[in-house]
Amino acid sequence: MKRYFGIFAVLLLGVATSACSSHTADSTAGSTAAVAASATTAPAAPAKTAQSTNAAAIANGRAIFLTGIDASGSHIVAKPPAQRPSCAACHMPTGAGGVHFPDGAVSADLRHAALVTHQKPPYTLALLERAVSAGIDNDGDKLDPVMPRWVLSQRDLHDVAYYVLTQLK
């Protein structure tokens, strides 16, 4: 008896909700049937969670950082063209940096302590995205020209910056 009362309550709620909306009589009947069906069947698979979205962003950012190729298989490019094909080629796979260039520049340490703990102001996601794409540091100064100005989609720019800030220890 309790089960039938629960189904009736769900149906009644569905009818009341549909009546309050701007749906036509046909969609109200469809909504009521959908509510009744969902009350007696297993729940649908959960929508994408923030955790699965973050995992995808980290995986894409890691791929870009290590290989210079995003998750869809596109090679990242810079203008003017970069001397090396990926972030890790200059900053090392660990993000420790330390690569010396002929102009005297040394690649930066991109690990969390160097970017956040020991910087004033600390790098944020937006500041790191600006450094990667425009060559402007956390203080608003231009980075050495050896640092490529990467031309990335907004997704790829976000993902590689997110990877650097959250995964390079």
C-alpha cells in the first residue's frame, strides 16, 4: 500500500508541476507519464561530476605539457614558432625548469612552491594563462622572448594552466 501511495504522490506532484508551467496539455500528459515511469524504474546514470570534468582537464593539460599535443590530437603552436615542441621540453617533465638558453635565459620552475608560495603576488589560474598566452608575468612584466606565446583554444589554455597549478609539486 505504501508503494502505491508513493507512486500516486509522485504522479500528483508531476501533474501539479506541469499545470503550473506553460506546457500544453500534450506535454503535461507526457511529463506525467515520464514521472510515473521514473518512479518505477531504476535511476538514470549520474550526470558528469566536477571530479570527472577535473580529471579530463588534468589529463588534457598533462598531455599538452608533456607532449605538446592536446587530447584531440592537435599540436599546440606558438607565434613566433617555439624553439621546442612542448612545455616539458624547457621546464622538464617535473616542472623544475633550469634549462639554460643561448640568450642567458633559464626556464622557470613551474612547481607549486615556486609559482604560488614564493611569489608575491602568487600566480593564479588567470595569471598563469596570461603568462602562457601573452608572455606577461604575475607582476605585469614581459617574460623573456624565449618563452613562447602559445596560441591555444580556451579549453587547452585552461587545462594546461590548471595542470601546472594543481599537479606539479
